[in-house]
Amino acid sequence: MKGQNIACNPATGGVSVAREVSETNGNHSLKKGQADASCRFEKCSNGQPVPDRMHNHHKNSGFSQAVICENGHATVPANYEDLDEAKTEFARAVQRICSVIYNHPSRRPTGKVVSVIKKSPRRSTVVGFLAPFSDFPDGEQRNQMNVQGSKRMNHISSSIFTGLVQILPTDPKFPQMIVSISTLSDGIKQRLKEGDTTIWKELVAAQIDEWNEESPYPWACVVQFLGKGGQVETHMDAILFENAISDVEFSPESMACLPDTCWKISQEELGARKDLRNVLTLTIDPPTASDLDDAISIETLSGGIVRIGVHIADVSYFVHPETALDAEAQIRSTSVYTLRRKVSMLPSRLSEELVSLNPGVDRLAFSVIWDIDPHGSIVNRWIGRTIIFSCCKLSYDLVQDLISSDSSQFRSAAASLQVHGMFKHEDVIKSLRCLYEISKNLKDIRFKGGALSLDTSKPTILFDEDGAPCDSYRYKRNDACFIVEELMLLANMSAAEVISNAFPDCALLRRHPEPNPRKLKEFEAFCAKNGFELDSSSSGQLHLSICRLKEELQDDPVMFDILMFYASKQMQSAEYFCTGDLISKKDDWAHYALSIPLYTHFTSPLRRYPDIIVHRTLNAVIEAEQMYLKQRKISTGRNGVKATSCEVASRCFTGLQFSKDAAESKEGREALSAAAKKFKVPNSEDLGEAAEHCNERKWASRRAEEAGQKLYMWALLKRNETHVCNARVLGLGPRFMSVYVPKLSMERRIYYDEVEGLSTEWLEATGTLVLDACRNRPQKRGGQFRCSRAIEEVAVVVNPSELMLPEDRDESGATETVESVLLSDEAVKVEVAPAVLPMVISYLSDIPVVLHAIGGEDCPVDIGVRLYLSSYFK
């Protein structure tokens, strides 16, 4: 077992085991061989082994089958007959660890890598800069590598260094790597021969070829030169490569799966679907959206009943199982959005033309329709394939203005509204306001049921006409966003209920585990330290606590942002899973944040492959229902689709009441089996593997999007050199402080020990730091002068009088007026005064800082924070 890291839940004696680890905890670097391993985490909690957030493997094995942890004790089930001697010894070792940690909750055991079970995909996605090999290891290590790598170096000259270069990975968790020059292209060899030093400033994509257990450094092979470092496009290519995201064109075989350019909806298809083209239907999306995969409809019925429909682009009609297009979509698994770049899961001709629910055209859809009473209760439900006609495409901001009570905003928005078809402007506006009221009601019901929201405003980048980042602001979702969100959540919940009832062994659902116990305790301790009451006994109680804290901190929004920052850290990632893998542990199907027992993804098949699987499964359920009712001599209306309200209520598989008797009857089982085969619903094993792949691609997409956001923020700072703002101190010590930068929603460290011209005094008793100017020579340590850093590395020191405009100077001359580079939602000018030394800093102090871009040309991009100091002294 390689890299076994073990953590424990002290409350239950639960143990988390990383059977195969690719990364170390914290900021430590990967040790030799660790990049060879892939992650598998499983946790024992409440006496049962369950998947942890990092991975949900579709087959239980090893420790998860062999050991049950309870009250600090690990036991082997009596009926576990196939447990061999090695597993028994492993179980005993874990039992000892359980006992130790249960009695000593603060201890966190670690281990070391002893073997590689499975090579990690990260071996093939290394990004870094080339560097001369002479700068690499010390002489002793060179001699060691000379012996170990002799077979690889026979083709090089007698000097080991003339035939080698090194890769300095941008990911600090990777070690430096050795590359044989003989494996490089002829052009690169020539540049090296000519002494072209610019080659050291180009990013390269590489993969690990070999990593001997005896060697601290792996051998790598360069597969591509990405381009000059410091350029946004180059670093974006590197981000995609690191996350194994391919943006190549779709293959001819995949494109051949699409219908020709003159395709139209056939009369046969029109007759087989519920026709909703006369129902007011609209889309609400970001203004730049081109792939519209969801629409909303509304009708008013008698008795105060409102009929709401969610209509999703019927992607499964075009993407058939076991085709080249389906295979490529499954490999990609998700669309990736990195601000200025989009890597689509499906060809644009499909996602933006044939299927996209564009206004003014007939479109095929998969719909969920509810009848909702004035109290917000659902009294009826219909699910099936439809044809719709969207009368308008609306943006969130436009909808917000149309439902706004501000008359001037309303008039401006109404004038810009474009409506297609039979409906008028006033029909659309009336419908939007009705949808808003219904969504508010649904939201209230959901949060009363225990849901949790950690929604906060986030930094958003603005771009100029040339596509360069020019500004940033903090975007906060408006009420229009919640109209769409509430209805999409309801559709996903309905789909999850139907497919899990009909196919309990092979339904693709999405679960959200409870918060990480250790991180939750840290968050609770943080709140207690700062005098905040927090009840984290459930998602609902946590939400109520956060709402109370928001009220308490109305005058300190930065502190509330910090609380949300830490609250988000304790949350585990939601993940897809096959119900058959957790068939005996249905409590683990639940979604913690939504506080619901069943959830899936149904509403975005243009950008998520799991949604396509869910659509196919729903099709199978509908088909089985019709087959069963037909066999039972029950009519479901004309052509089996246009049913009356009475007939809809009698639906045995897709209605509000699932008929277990019907599903378990001979006719029901036969119908479900036949429909599953027709629509190629994956079996439990295949679905588990698909869920595993979709999870990995989802997390890779998230990493790429976050890295892209950071990259463009770095580019914005680089373009404008620096930005001055305030930061909140979260941690202090004798060497460094941790600060939270609210404008960027990030935490950074500032190191101030051994800085030339700066003295530090750490008062541990009061937790206070005093920074002052120091003109003395560096102190000696062990008879030698300390190696001090220049103050420019830690602080930007300014003369306030030189920064002030003459007409704006006051007596102190200590206020700087700075252009707002990143705050277009606030004043164009923001006053930030540089701190004056001596400077006394305590926990939760606000201090002025300067943000600046770091690296890029020959090292990883990053955003640095320095103190903002005045050259005046008190």
C-alpha cells in the first residue's frame, strides 16, 4: 500500500484511509513515487464504511469490506470468509489506530509510501519550465543518479550533464524531473546547442516515463511546448493540459452522428409528443449564453392552481448510446468554462442550433410539469417528451428589472423586451411576476425543510474589446437567478425520485456527504473564539445560525465574508453514484446541503453527461409505464401521451405516488426490463464506472475554472501593476501573518521575519505584533550575519505627499487617492491610507495591503500581497 494517510472522526471512532494517494496533506511536496498513485478514500462512520468526498468507487474492496469501526474499535465481520492473512493484519493495524485516535482525538497519524497499486493519471499531465540540469541536484545526488540512470544515459556523452535538462513543475506537489535531451525535437536540440536561453521561459507539457523506487526524481518526456510563459493563452493551455481537458475539434465520426443541415421535426415525432407550443414558455440565462438547455412555462388553472413546466433540451433524441458522438461526450463528460474560453461537451451545431431552446422556433424537449396550489404544494405531476416554442430569451438582469418595483427600471426593461409568437409583452411580464412569487414560496418551503445556503458574492472579471481583463467587481446573484434555481432543483428532485423508484439498482443520483468532521470542528472553534454562536447539528440549524450571524454582522460585512469563507472549506464535494453501489445504505444517498433524500442532475444535458444518462433512464421509465398500463388494459389517452388530469394522476411510475406493487408485479418487471434494454440503461457495474469518471471530470473542470479565474485576475494585476486595498488579519505569529483579502475572496500570507530595515516584536502574551523601522545592520546568528530580505519583498513603501494631488492634500498628507482597478461596483476612486510605522497589529485588524502579480515568465503565476507602508514615521 502506497502513501497510506489515515485520519479519524473522534466522535465515532471513524477512520479515513487513503489506500492510494497522489498528494500529500497541506503544502508538503510529493515524495518519491507518490505521483504514481491514484486516490481512493473511504471512511468508517457510525459503524459502517462509506465513501468519503474524494472518491466513490463503484466496488467495495479491501479495508471497506474487511473492517467496521465503532467506538474506537475495528472489528472484522464474522461472515467475511475471503479475508486473507494480509488483510487480517491490515485490519489489526487499523484497529490499533482506531483505539489510539479515539483516546487521543488531537492526533492525526501519517504513513509513508511503500508500493504503487495503480498509476495516477496525473503522471501524464505535468506542466513546467525547462531548466539547465546543472542547477538541479547537489553533487551527492548527481552521483547517485549517475549510477541509477546509467542505462538511460548510454547515448549521452561522457559528461552526464551535457545530455540532460530538468523540468521545474508549476505544481509544487510534484518534484523536479529529469529529461533526456535525446527525446526532444530536433528544433529544440538546435536551440539548446546554440545556447538559446529563452527556451527556459517556455512552458512545456510532459509526462512521467519512469520513476524508480530508489530515485528521488522521476524521468519525464516532453510532449509539447505550450508557448512563452507570462502569456495568458499559454497558461490557459497549461491549465487545460494539467486537468486532461482536450479542446480539439470533434472527430468526423462524431459529427456524422448529427442529422444533416436541412433536418426538421417530423410529423411522426410531432404526433408522439405532448404539444406545448401554445403555452407561454421562455428562457432565462446569462446574456452571453448560446446553448440554452432549459425553459420555463406557466399556465393559470381554476381554483388558484398554477401549472409550471420545466422543459429541458431533448439531447438524448440526438445522442444515441453506443455511437461515436456518445463515446466522445462521455469522455469529455462536462463542458468547461474558463471566462474567455469554452470547451464544449457536444458539437456547437448540436448545442447551439439543433437542440438549444432558442426563441421563435419549435424545439424538442423533455418536460416535468407540476400543478401547484396557492400554498406551494404540488398536487399533480406529469413527465414526458414534448415540443415547445419559446417566446423570448431573457437575461437575469432584464428579468430583475421586469419584476422590480422601481418604475424607471421597469419601463426601460419593458421597452427592450422582444417577444415572438402569439403572446404579448404584458403576458410575459405578468408570467414573470407570478413565477417570482411561486419561486419565493418554494424557496421558503425548502429552507424550512432544513436546506443550507452558503451563497456569497464572488469576484468577476470584465474584459475590454480586445479580450484583455480590464476590471473586476463582486457579483451577487439577484432574485431572477432564484426563479430558475428553485424550478431546476424541483425538476432534478422529481427526476431522482422517479428513476430511483423504478430502477433502485441502476439509477444515477448525486449525493452530498455531511461536512468533514475535523474541518467542522475547526470552524466551530473559529466561531467560538470570536464569540459567534453556531449550531451545526444539521444543515438546517447551520443555515439558521448563518442567517443570525448575517444579521449580527450587518456593520461588518468583511467578517461575514470570512465566516462564509471558512464555512465553505468544511463542506465536502457532491458526487455522482450508482444506487446499486449503496443499495444497503440508503441514508448515504442524501444531499446534505439541500436536506433531501434523493437528488440527481437532469436539467443541463448540453453540458453534463450524467444528465443524458438520467434522460435515457427516464425514457425507459415512461416506456415501461406505458407498456404496463397497456398490458393492464388501462388507457393513458390518445396515442398514449395526451392524458386527462384523471389519467395523469393514475400514472403508476412517473406520478406523485409510485406504485411499488405495479413495479414488482410480473408485468411491471417485464416492462421495466424491456424498456431498460431498449434505451440501453447501464447496468450497475457500468454505471458505477461512468459515475466515477464523471466525478473525476467534474472536479477537473472545477479546478480548471478556478485556475482560469486566478489567471485572469493575475493578468489584470499585471496589466495595472498593483492594487491597493484593505485586508483583515486572521493569524499572527513571529514570522508571518495570514490575511483575508475580501476584494478577491482569498487568504494570503505575509512574511516579515529577517527583513532589512524592518524590526518585528512578537508579544505572545497579548497576541500582538509590532512592526517598526530598523536602520541597524542585520543581527548575527552563530557568528554570521543573517540572510535578510529586502523590504521591497514584504512592503510597498510610499511617500504620501508625492502621491497626493496638490488640491487634495491635507495637513497630514497621509491619504492616497488610488484608481479602482478591481472595484467597478464601488466608487471609481477609493481612499486607502498607507500604514505608518511603528505599526501595532492584532488579530482581526484591518491593514492596508498591495496586491500584485507574481511569476509567469519562468515560474507559476500567483497573486502576492505586501504591506502598504508610509515612509513617514510616528
